[in-house]
Amino acid sequence: MEESLSTNYKMYKSGKRWITASLVTGVVSMGMFAGSQITNADSVSALPENTVSASEVLASEAPVSTPPTSEAFTGAVLASAVPTSAVPTSAVPTSVVPTSAVPTSAARLNIKSNNNSITANDIKAAPSSILSDTVNYPNVNVQYTNDHNALGIAALFSVFSKTAKLGADVNGNIAVQNLIDPNRDFGTRENNYNLTKGDLSYIQNIFNDQTLNDRAFRADNSVAILGEFIKIIKNAANQIEINNGRVSTLNDDNTFQDVTGNKYIDFDKYFATLYDKSTLYSATAQSEGVITNFSDMNNQLVDVSNADQTQQFIYVDIDYSKLSGPQPITIKGLSNDLGGQTVIFNVKNLPKSDISVQTQINYKYVNGISVGSNGEDHIQPNHIVWNFGTTDANININSGRLLGSVLAPKATINVGVNIDGNIVGANVNITGGETHRWDVQTPSSEVPSSETPSSEVPSS
């Protein structure tokens, strides 16, 4: 079979850079293909096939990302899967990437790489990192949250996971590396006692290039940040479409996209950090002054009123058997101050097989207010973290009533009933009930001198 090729080059100047465009034509039977290159005035370097980019080129610039392939997604974890075995504390968990290769049409031209940049489709470029994002968090010190909150930046999201499958109502914002089965609306309806009044969600990849629900990002003050390989366009009516499906809640002002090679959140690195946090918490002894009484199964009590009030975290050891039973547990002595202490429950003696949580949690705050039901409209702050350590088993929460945030950085968390609090896991599958955003608060660097209720809720 004969083929012939011819290449023509055209140079033009963009700012201080020369860009060389090449058009390669050839005939192989009836086929024809074209290629392009982008270069500085004094160098030429090829980009990955089907990817077109032109960002500010610096000597230290990271290499251009290669679109993920469908073969690379074989590690995706669905509802019935169990994550990989334990990794060393310092290890970075294995990345999970979306199934399908990124279509050519998803490639885009990045004009600049700052907060005011736009893409070829006039989609604003996302800030380089959540830790330095002052555009979407103007009144929140994200770095302080990262350093002092028990969950770090994961506390800013209702669901924080490497893979997430949304099969029921998610009344909160999400940060996911890979979103599976995304045709559900999500967003915070009642935003009380959360770390921000803004409802920012970050989706890095969408499984199999599926469309989103038209009411995704449904909160009134939503912000959407999307990964670089997600196809975002503005249609003829100037409406935002994601993977060729319109999302009516998005517009020019609240839609951002990662620039080439950048990740607003590096999930692999951050889950390594969460693994270390969970390991450290699990290894910490129960705080002095904590009282536990499980002698009466119908009146089980954990009282933290007399724990050391000078520490930001109070640690409580709780046996798994107490959570697997349906009997209620009351947690007494919680601060009603936004900057009050966080109580970390280290769950002990976990089975290696599936974990089942069925208990009913009740709270009693020091101001006399009790919380004993799930709901969207919270009247007190969340100060509880349930730490499941580094188990890689399935955690099934299909009955009972769980209040407080869940930390299980290597586990698959299957949620079938209402949960109020952050859900932080390697894989999160929402199969029933509702999840309600209720951010665990960041303890104050100075323990408050009084427990006077605060009427101020921090906002972004």
C-alpha cells in the first residue's frame, strides 16, 4: 500500500512566543490525518496525541498531562468492590482514572494560568490549588483549616473520595477524583453550621464521559470546578454543557476548569495525608477524664465533659461491637461553640470482613440542647469524627442513625441511610437515604473561655 505525506509550516507570534503550526496531509487509501505542534521561538516539542495546549511556558513547568486511557481504569472500585491491601504510612495510594479516553474535542487552549485566565470556550481557569484559592474562599483561611481541622481540607466537602457513586440524594457538596453514575442532583439546601456558606464542588473525572444531572450543583451559591479532561462547552444559547449535556445551574461566573497539567486537589497525595492522620489518631490513647458506660445497652453513654479542655482534640476509644448493635449511644458534653474541641472516636477491634454500623447516635451539648435526629437544618455545630483507621474493608451503614463525620481513607463506605457529617473514604457509594452536609468544625487555636453560643457562621 502506498502513502504520501507532505508537511507545511506556518509561524506566527503570540505575545513573546513564536508558535509553529504544521499541517500534515497524507493519502492512505481514502484516509487523511492532521497534526500540530506548539513551540517557543527556539524549540519544538510534541504534545500527546489528540491534545492541544498552549500555556505559559517556564523552565520549571511540569510536563503536559496525558489523557487517561480506558485500560487504566480497571482499578475503579464500585459498590461491591474491596480496596487494595494496606500501604505504608508514607505511601501514596494508587490513582484511579476514568474509563474512556478523552475525546479530541475536550482538548482546549489555555491562554494564561492565573485566576483570571480563560479557556478557548471562555471557561475560567481554576485556581492552581485549593490551598491558595482566595477567589472562591475569600473569607476562609483554607491553609489554617488544612493544618488544624481533624479532616484537613476534606472537612470542606460533604463527600470527599477517590471514587463516588451517587445513587441517592446528596444534600451537600462533593470533591471526587472519579464520579461514577453521576445522574443525580446534589448540593446543600440548608447551609447552617458549615465551614463555608459557599457550596464549591470539585469533580476531576467523570466515568465514561457521562453527562451530569441538569440540577447538579443545585445550591444557590454553587461553584463548580472540573478537571482538565472533562468536556465543557457553551452552546449556541450560551449555556454550559458538560459532556454534551446541559447543566442549568452553571454559568460563566460559577464554572471553572483545571488548566493543563494542574489539579485543584491532588487526591492521591491528599489521601496519603489522610492515611497518616487516621493512623496518628488511632495510635493516640483515650483522653483523661472521658467517661464511658455501656453497662445498660439501652442507655449507653460517653461523657467528655471532664476531658482536658486545653486540647484541641479529645480522643475516645470505642469498640466496634457498640456501633454494630442497634442500641442508642448518647455523647454528652459537646461544645456548642464553633471553635470548640473535636471529639475523635477511634473504632477498635474492627473485623477484616465487612463492617456494619447500625447504632443510633444522640448528642447532648453543654448548653443543654440535644440533637437526636438527622436533618438538613442543623441547630448546633458538628464536633465528632468517627475514625475507622486504615481498614480496607467495606463499611456498610444501612440502618440506625449516624451523626458526625466518617474518616476511612482506605475503605469503601456504602451509605444506605441518612448520615449527617463529612463522608471521607477511598470509595463512597450513596445507595439510599440522604447525606446531609454538616462540616466538622475547626478547633480554635485558643480554647474559648466560655461556652456562650455563637450566632456567627463562617462564610466564604
